[in-house]
Amino acid sequence: MSPSHSLTPAQARVLGSLLEKQAATPDLYPLSLNALAAACNQRSSRDPVMDLAEDDLREALEGLQQLRLAGPARSMEGRVAKFEHWLGEVFNFTRAESALLCVLLLRGPQTPGELRGRTERLHRFDEGGDVLAGLQKLMERDPPLAAVLPRQPGSRESRYAQLLSGAVEAGPPVGAPTYPDAPPAASSAQQDRIRQLEATVAELQREVAALRQKIDDLFA
């Protein structure tokens, strides 16, 4: 992919969703258009939340196919069209790089601590240093696929952003206060509770995706 070609928000969401579902629900991958729509328009684990119509998805897929990043599944069976990403062929990612890029595509700029918690279903990082090592590999790509943003006032960690969508302007995290004195970080117990809730939501989403896939297969 040429650095002059930046992904649109819809293309980034489609690519991130394909990456996520390949790792989290491999039995349901590649994805039908219905399953891809459900993945792109999830209300959880997405920032921002989107409401992409079928025409939006087709347009995004056509653009990604021109960039050779994603398109129709090459081993497609049945009458229902399915789609896959081709990032492995283009970049030969490690699992760590793939997981980090996936979450950055789906949720925007994040700190290493946030990335460690949010990639748990895709790849387990034993230590925070492992996250930083994965981010460093993305930043050392030619052209770079990730960049560190200036640390925000009151923040203990810098945020990192993916560059497939182009350069990112440093700004306050979504939902963060704009005054210098940021509120205290969530406690360890609160973070554990958030992770448990995210895991529960993810499990429900897998079940819904499985049901959608079964419905699609009935008409295949």
C-alpha cells in the first residue's frame, strides 16, 4: 500500500473488523456481508460507533480490493459471497502486530495499557513491554504503520495511532476533559470489572455472529 493512499473511515472499520473476526471467531471467517455489517456496526469495542449501510460496505470493500488489502474470499464456497483481508500477504505481520493494528483501526489512538487489555481476545501480551515492542515494530515498518502521539496533560502514558488512515493530529482522547487536571485513573478492580464486561459482550457478539452465519448458510 502506497503511503499516498490513506484509508477512509469506512475502509478502516471494515479492515479492522475482518482482522478481529479472523482472530476471535475463526470458525465464522471469512465473513458474509451481513456478518461484516454486524461487526462494523457494533455498539461496543468501536470508536466511533458507525452505522454503515450495505452500499457503504461494498464501496469500502471495492477500495480495499484496489489497494490489495481485502476483498472476496478466494476459497469461497456456496452462493453467499464472503470477504477476507489480505494483510498477512502484504505485511507478513506477527500475531502481536496484527492484534495491535486491529484494535487501533477499530478504536482509534490508545495507550499501551489500553491496548494490552483490549487485545486480550486476539493476542495475549504477558507484559506491558511486549505491547511496546509490538508497537515499535509497527513504527519501524517502511512506511511506518503506527506513531506515538504527544502525551496529553494529566496523562501517564502516551497514546499510539495507526497510520493506514493517514497522519493523526494529536488531540484529547474522546470523552476526556480538556482541562489540565485529569481525573484519577480507574482502580485495578474497576479495570478488571471493565474487562469482564467487555469479555461478556464479546461472547454475546460471537453468538449473534454464529446465528447470522447459520442463517446465511441456510441460503447458500
